[in-house]
Amino acid sequence: MNRALIVIDVQESFRQRPNWAATSDPDVADKVARLVDHARAKGDLVVWVLHHEPGTGNVFDPDRGFCTYIEGLKPEAGEIEVAKTSHNAFSTTNLQQVLTERGIREVAISGIRTEQCCETTARVASDFGYTVDFVVDATATHPIPHRDADPDRSVEEVLADPLTLQTADVIERTVYALAGRFATISTVEEVIAR
């Protein structure tokens, strides 16, 4: 085993926020589950990452009870679970140590959000020398409001704003930024066919 699938932040916290209604893929957990099944069948390590913001009182505060995997996803014995407090899965966890101890040299990235925690983890993994496979259709994201937009607008107002970066554009920009620099871009079907 020298490959790991990293499942990043596919957690109920996101489903509790109003912008979940505008997510790029509300069924992302199903695609991630297919990758998990494939990784397990191949004997690859599966790493589960949850985002925590302790003491904030928001949906990422573990005390609120939403820092759990979306239904249909569940770690098995021997799989690694880490809780992070930064955007990438390395900086505030022992993930690099775990991967090094197990001889992992290749990682596949999946999860929520495409351009945030997933992309940042892919970049850091590449800098650490891992071969990175970014499974783009096993990630999901949300529209990004313009930096000067009122943060209290409704999802409908965000979507209607011509300055909002829509999910397809967010994903496309991530692919452009990662491909050939930090990662190979793949789909779930391509990974499963290997």
C-alpha cells in the first residue's frame, strides 16, 4: 500500500448552512462513497478528515453535533481519522506523520470545498512530495460572493449577483490552478477504471 484516499470535510456541518441549497453537487457523498469502496477493494488507505472550529458556536463547533460524516460515509477499523482546524488537512494534524509511517507516496483528494480545503490540501501534499490525484467530481463547492458583497444576503441574492463566482467557474479555476502544477485531475470513473 503506497496510496491513500483523503476524504475532506464531507460533513453535516455544510448541510446545515443556507448555501447548501446552492452547492455544486448535493450528492457528493455518493461519489465519495464510490471512491472509498474502490480504495478499500484495492487495499489503499482511507483517511477521514473533519473540520472543527471549537468554541465558535457555529456549525463547525464540535459541541453543536454537526461535525459528523454525511449519511452513507463511515470509517472502518484501521482507517485514519483526523480533525483539522486549518484549511488544509496537514497543518493542524499529524497527517503527514501517519502517511510517512505507512509509506504512502500518492494521495487522491476528495471532499468539500473544491477550491478551499481540497485545493489547499492538494497544494500542500504536492509541496511535501506526494503524487496528487485530484478527483474533481468527488468534490463540491458553493458560489463565492464578491469580496465587497454584503455578507448577510440570501442565497438567492448571492446567486443573482453578476459579480458572484458561480460553482462551475470555481471548479474550473481550481482545475486550471492545480493541473500540471500540483496534481493530476481525474474523475471518479477514471480512478475506478485504473
